[in-house]
Amino acid sequence: MGRETSIHCARCEKKECASDGKDCFEAAEDSRQIYQDERIAGLHRAATAIEGRHYGKETRLREIMLFAREMGARKVGIAFCVGLSSEARAVEEILANEFDVVSVCCKVCGISKDSMNLEKIRPDRAEVTCNPAGQARVLNKAGTDLNVICGLCVGHDAVFSMTSQAPVTTLIAKDRVLAHNPVGAIYCQYVRRRLNQAVEEEGRAKP
């Protein structure tokens, strides 16, 4: 991307890309070429249409429904964490008013962590592993047009997204400490302070 080797847009105070259309990395044409891909272009058009028509007016759940409708989706998949089963049921009931819905739990297939030599939460007991690749495979076989993540673990959501054949969007981002509101770590000065302290202590502990 241009001549930049170190990119820190988050630290930029001006954001002239947004205000004046500045192409800081001389990559605008390269980006436009990406959208020549029919699949990417269709998703992008649908997403931009929802933003334009409903900006600041609809909840994320409603926007997902509108996006699915705009992209012409008929079958929607829900990949959910077993710990959010009641939330997933509510989401399925709402989506089912308009779409054919397929939902699959993170513990699908009941694979033990021991059988895959995986780390446990409690080493002294049997545990079933989360199976995001299996979730994606179930939804792939079902032929979903859009998949919705509801609270998959950090990293498991990445595995699911990599394995899913359908486009993936997130409704619920898991945060067991902050009631699934991860941005609370930024908004709450007390939580943010603890987070910074923990990072500093880890840095000092490194050899």
C-alpha cells in the first residue's frame, strides 16, 4: 500500500480520508479493483445501502435482517455459544419471521478436549471442545446464504469465519466479564486502567 511501512490510522487526528477523500496510501485504484469481484461487490452494495437508508435508526439485529434481505438471502445460519443458548433461541425466533433459519451450537459433535490434546478450563474434569469448524461445516451443508455469529469465543470466531462458505457477520461479541459488551473496556475508565496495568505488568515480567 504505497510507500508506508508503518500504518497507524487509529492514531491519526485528521482523518482526511473521511473528510476530504485523501488517498494517504495511494491505493484507491487497487481497492476499487477488489470490488470488481461480483460477490464482494454485491455484499458491499447491500451493506452500503443499509447504512445509507437506516443510519442511526435501527438496532444491529434489525440491520442484519435488512442486510440479509438486501443481499437476497433466503437461508440464514446462526453459529452460537452454548452459554448464549437462550439469546440464540430469541434471535432464531425473530429471524424465522422472514428467513429459513439454521442454528448450530458450539459443542456440535461432542468432541472431547482430551481426544485432541487441548487445554482445559479445569484439568480435573472431562470437557467438550468448542467446534467452530464443525459449526461452519453444518451450515455449509445446509446451504446458508448468510451466517450470524452469536457469542463464539475469541479465536473460535476466526476459525468459523475462515471455514464458512457463506459471508459471516457478528451479532454478539462474547465478553464474559462485561456482559458481552467488549467496548465497555474502553468506555469504563476503571476497567481500562486495570487493562493497562495488566499489560504493563506482563511487559515487565518478560525476560
